Amino acid sequence: MKNKYFGTDGIRGTVNKGNITGEKFFKFGLASGTYFKNQKKTKQIAIIAKDTRLSGYTLEPALVSGLVSGGMHVFTLGPLPTNGLAMLTKAMRANMGIMITASHNPFYDNGLKLFGPDGMKLSDNIEKKIEKLIDAKITQQLSNPKFLGRVKRLEDGNDKYIKILKSNFPKNFNLKNLKIVLDCANGASYKAAPKLLKELGAKVIPIGIKPNGLNINDKCGSTYPSKIKSAVRKYKAHVGISFDGDADRIIMCDEKGKIIDGDQIIAMLAKRWKYKKILKGGVIGTQMSNFGLEKFLKEEKISFYRSKVGDRYVKEKMKKLNFNLGGEQSGHIILGKFATTGDGLMVALEILFSLRKQKKASELLNVFKPLPQILENVKVKDKNIINSLKCKVAIRNAHKLMGSKGRVLVRKSGTEPIIRIMAESNNKGIILKCINLIKRSIK
């Protein structure tokens, strides 16, 4: 059964509408705090981080109020990448962690991502239990006044995160003589990412490090890679790195200005990890992963499986099969050896570690020839239009038209009012015909 509040990646929507209000966030805090407080009988601790959206100033106090009303002690960390929050949840032995973010969405959206004490995103089963508590009577969850939680701000969250990231590499690891264009999307990584790369000795040309509450993901970041493309060429940089609003995604650019997506990054890491005997099991991709990646991994004798779209589902399948590498074309990449969720900074370090010796990103990161693929995002008022008879017939006809020449995939976005249509084939004409056929049925 479909969740009432949680989507494919936490709770998300437009601020001051539906679920993204102060009133709802109080209930989210109280309900999630109640659930995790009951799982652990020691000191009750929740830690909260956020990205740079203006609405964070409204939603964070409401969330904190809900948590302390239920008896949770709260540490707030301020702007911090999502996996930094996940890592610190585990390192601080907290009951739970909450990231206030809408990831790659525009500033007018916000939401939250919940993490358990192991730093992992929650299963569908746990989300359903929390949803029941959200809709239960508030009075049943409120704490005795004597046992209300306390709140403390921690100013060194980014420093702690950077320290954990560095600890995964040799002490003499440095990035001297590397010129890097870095786009932080005016988001959660605007402090940590430039500081980390500069401490390692890189020459950093920063973009998107001046958040004003409204410019997160605005013509910058991983959803707007042309920004690093032009900057790499202008400054003759060795590589470009671009994150999204909460820095759990990474898209890159080689020294020639070619954009490198998540599939190419996964292929490079899989090949390197297999050679270094680090790779465990194989690779988990998604329904959106390019067929060229699947073919390349098969040639390399590396197992490959697809999960549903969403890094949570990638991680669940990685855990089930005991694999330690997985991710999405969009740049959500999970390095199971180091992290429990997508981490743009960690992935960047792992790639830069290899780039120090090779020096040319174009040689390192263009690993396989992708099958031509086009993705169209169609804005809709109601995503359930995908279930209409007209749309179903169009999708069926598109599959017939494509036949054995490629793939067609149509799905609802889990976080936005969008239908995503993907088609891939060596025949571009068929790709466009299939996409237009489905688009017309939706519009």
C-alpha cells in the first residue's frame, strides 16, 4: 500500500502547502521521536541538519519542538550535506537523524529525510509505523513536563564530517597541482566542500557558494551541469565537480568540457575497485541506468542488477545481495565501503584519488560508450494520469514500436509533479517517436 506521507526519498513538497507546514513538521518530529525513543532505552538523542533554503528557518523550529515535546534531546548542526548527517548520526550514537531538505528541487520546496541509528534511510515498514504515529492523538505522545528534551547547537558539524571523510584515505593523500571547478549549488555543501578540497591542496574555483535562501539549485548544481562545463573551459581546469542542494548527488565534467554522469562514474569505480580487489559482489543500478553500462559491466565480468529508482532502493538491494557499489545515472552513488547513502563529496574524493596519477579526467572517466538515451520530464497536475487508458495504450504502442531495438520506461517522479519518459536505442528516430507518442497522451 502507498505511503501517506513518505515518497521515494523522505517527505517533500511545496512550502506552506500540504505536508510542508510548521504544524505538520511538529507532528513529524513528535511521531518520529516517539518511534525511535521506544527503540532505545538509553539517553534519547536526535540530530538535525539542513540545506540552505529560507524555509528551513520555519520548519526546523517546528521539527525541534515536536521532538523535545516527546522527550528527545536535540542537537542542531545547521547546513551540512545529507551523508554528513548520516555519518554523524552513527558516530554520535544518536537514536535518529533528520535532514531538512528537498535535495535538487527549487527553493520553494522543502522536506525531510530520516535516518536510523545505523545512519541508514528507513525501510517502508518503519515509515508506515511512523505514519501511524503522525495520525495518532498528539496527547498520547507528549512527554511529562519533567522529561522534556533539551536543544543544543553544534557549530563543528562540518569539521567532524570532513575529518571522517579524510580518515578513509592515506594521511599523505593530497590534491596539489590539481585545478578543480566546484559547484555547490548554493546548497548544503557550500562550507564543507571548498574547505575539504583546499585543505587537501587543490586549487579550487568555487561556484554556488553564496546561498541567500532562494538561489539553491537555481541555474547551478548537478541539475545544471553547463555551469561547470563552461567554467572548466574558461579556467583550463583538470576537472569539474557539481553537487545538488543536499550534496548526495554528483555530476562531473572532464578537462575537455564533456559532462560525466553517474553511470560513467559507477563504471569507472567498478573497474578500479575490481582491479584493487575492493569490489564486493558487483554493482546495483536502477531501471534508468544506461544499457551501455550494463553491457560494459558484463564484458568486465562484473555482476549487475537493477533496482527501483531511488537511492534508498539501491541501498536496500546492495544490502540484500551484499554488494558494496551502486547508484543512479542522476549522480546518487553509494560507496558501501564508506557510506550508507549517496555522498557527492566522498565520491569526488574517491575519483580525485585516482586522478592524481592519471591527471586527465577524459581518460579516467569516459569508460564505456553509452547507448543514445533521451529523458523527457513532463509536468502534470495529477501524476495518476499515467494510469489513464489513453496513456496506457500509448505506452503499449511505444513498446511495440521500440521492439528489440531498445528500451522505453515511463514512471512518476517520486518527489515532483512530473512524469518521466525515458527511451534508449541506437535509432534516434524511434526514440523521438516513442517519447512523442507518450507525451501526446499525457498532455
